[in-house]
Amino acid sequence: GNGGAEGGEGGNTGTGEGTETGPGNGGNGGSTGGNGGNGGAEGGEGQNGANGGNGGNTGTGEGTETGPGIGGAIEGNGGTEGGEGQNGNGTEQGETNESGESTTEEGGENAGNEFTNGQQGTSSGENGEEGVGNPDYHGPITEEISEEDATEYVNEVQNTITQAGYQQKVVASTELGQVSDQDRSLEFEVEYPHSFDVEPRCQVTLGGFLLLPGSKLGLVVEFVETTKSKFTYKVTVPAGAAIQVVKINYLATERQTMTFGKLKLRDDEVGPLNAAAEGERKTTKEVSLGISLKNPRSFAGITGFNVDGTTNVMDIGIHVEKAVEDGAIVQFSARGPTRVNSLEAVVIAYEETGFQNV
């Protein structure tokens, strides 16, 4: 939720006028800041609310003495903590202070970076020169970042938007919640917290689910299309399976130094993951990203699975084993009695610019 800002400054000292003595009354202090609205679930601390009102005018007493002003600065109330919302948002803004320096608050899993030069300050603060701070690299730099690269990276972070969030849907009363001998699909829409300036690239992964027990356990989420203001994704449940709740995570960006890749294990590619055995079984697969990245970084998320549901255990996993210039090597795994028929994933790859947290 948004927190309230500090109250306005108090009124000036009253001045007496007239023939009778008596202290003059100063103006009243500003009102408290407004309360913040409700934020999405798992959001960071909210941005400050609007400033409190200005202090009252100078009081005038009917006397010869000068009276003290009543009032002074009243500190604004903090906003209430945001309640849980259906759509999450990982794009919180930082607080701008009076001296013109700006910081970004912690949002989601990534802590904000401190800016070296703030944007225009509030109240009586002076204007600071706009800046994006020093790069914060997430790993070793194996390819030199030229002056031209650095200029391009700074321009990108100042002029593009990246947004992330989630949506959770209860689907027990839909066709997805009933066991069937046919595959079933439904599409859903998500509005971005802020509209993009250009049409972004977007991908979704599984964030959580609740399945009905059955001979098969399965679920696939898939990005369909996007506009500047919203995107559509599809949920598919295979024959023999049913779901009650599904949650998706999404990432949408205008950046040209970020890209997505999709891959799927099925049939013979599943290999050892389809054979129940003690311990962990692994297999790898390479995905091509279509563009070449300097100092590549990447991570992956599961988008779908189909496993044998005859046991009470389902243990599957995925991680990026190695990021390369134009792709990634991804490792899939399963444990114990889990027998995998298919696994699907999305790889999110980006070029190390040093500004991923901004």
C-alpha cells in the first residue's frame, strides 16, 4: 500500500495589533498524509502518499504583544499494508526525498539499487541531475563491455519498461476441474499494471497449482498474445487429469537485451525420467534463443508436465546448467516413484548490462 507523506509546515508566528493585550494565534499545521491503497500480494513497501496540507495563515491578536504560532510540522501517517490481490506487481517505484536524491525500494525478490543522482526533488529540495547509478553485475564479465555498449545499456534502462507479476485462477467449476478422456483448454486475460509504450514480448510459467488425484497428473500454461495493455494465456489439462487452482507468473519487457526460449521433453527424450527409481534421475536439452547475447545470463521455469498419478509423490525439477551466447543447456530431473511422460519449460535469457534491477 502507499504510505502517507509528512504533514505540511506549521503557520507563521502571529502578530498583535490593536490596543488590548493578548497573544496572537499562529496558523494550524498541515493535515496528515493520505492513507495508501491496497497493493498486490507479496508486494514490497508502498510509495509515500500525497503531502499533507499547508499550514494556516498568520493569526492576528487584538493586543500589543506578539503571539507564538500554533502548529508546526505534523508527520504524515504511514499507509496501511496492502491486502492480497489477484494480480501481483513487481514494479514498485522508489521514494524521492527532499534533497533530490532517489532510491528504489525493495520489490519482489530483487533489492533496489541506490541511484547516484536523483530526479527532481519534492518540497524545497533542489533538482538533481537524472541518472541510473552504477552498473550492478550479476556475474563475471567474460566479454569486454565497450563504451558504445555502456551507452546503449544506459539508454535502454532509461527508455524501456519491464514488468512482472502473477495471476491465480480457481477453475474447479469449469471443464478443467472435471476428469475427462479429452484434453481441455481455457484462455484468460491479464492487464499490465502500466501500459507499455510499444508492444512488449511476454512469457508465462507455472507459479502453483492444485490437482485432483487421478491416473494422470498434468497441466500446461502457454502464452498466447499481447497488446500494450494486456496479454492472453492458455491453460490446458490433458485427458485423465483435472485441476482445481492454477497460478501463473509472467514477465513482459520492451528490452532488446532480453529474450525467451521454449523447450519440451516428450517420448524418447524423457528417457530416465519415465522410469521410477531411487534417487534423482536427470536429462539435459539445449534450447536456441535466436539472438546472440554478450555475457549471457539465463534462468528457467516449468510451464507444463504430464506424469503418472498412481503414486502420492510428484517430484520434478528444472534448472539452467549453462547459458551460452545464443541459447542455454537445461537440465530436467525427477525423483523416486515419479514417472514423467512429458515436461515443458521456458528459458528467460538476458545480456548482462548491470541494470537488471533498475
